[in-house]
Amino acid sequence: MKKSLWLVALLVLVGMVSGCATIGNNFPSDYAAKITIGKTTRSDVEKQLGQPYRTGLDSGDPTATYVYYRMGLFTNTITKDLTVRFSEQGVVKSYTFNANTPAAEEKVDYNAR
């Protein structure tokens, strides 16, 4: 009985230590390249990505931030952040995308349209 109790405790401990923690919802890394400043609307962004993880203000302009963080002891950490800044009319004024994933290392010309 004691051996089986120790085995169960060990399996629970291993499961807890090897587990992953995830924050936010995964979103396509290439979406930032599809945003057009002065044209893409808040509605367009929300249709593609859903509700933002958090909202706020940047110099008085509304912002929407999308995040995806997946961390674990025995897995590669993935982090992605997309913050979109909107005008009063709900049109994109600027955005930033940062990630540590291989897709983020691709050289993308975000100004080419």
C-alpha cells in the first residue's frame, strides 16, 4: 500500500512540474503584416483575432493588446504580443508585434503594401 501511495504521489508531482502554463489565446503571427495603417478598423481586427487580452490608452488613443505566452519546464517558451493603437474613429494608427517564435525572425516589410 505504501509503495502505491508513493507512486501516485510521484506521478502527481511529475505532472505538476512538467505542466505548461498558458496566458492569452494563440493568434496567427502573420496577422500583423495584414494590418494597414489608416484602413484596418478595430472591427476588422476583432473579427480576425477575437476580443483582446487587455485594452488601454496610449497617448490618449485606445489600444487593444493580444498576447500568447506558453511556458513550461520541458518545452520551448513561446511569447507573442500584438498591440494595436486606434484613432477616435476606430481606425488603426499604429501597431507593434513582438515574438520569440521562428515566424517572428522572418524579415517582413510591414510598410510594403
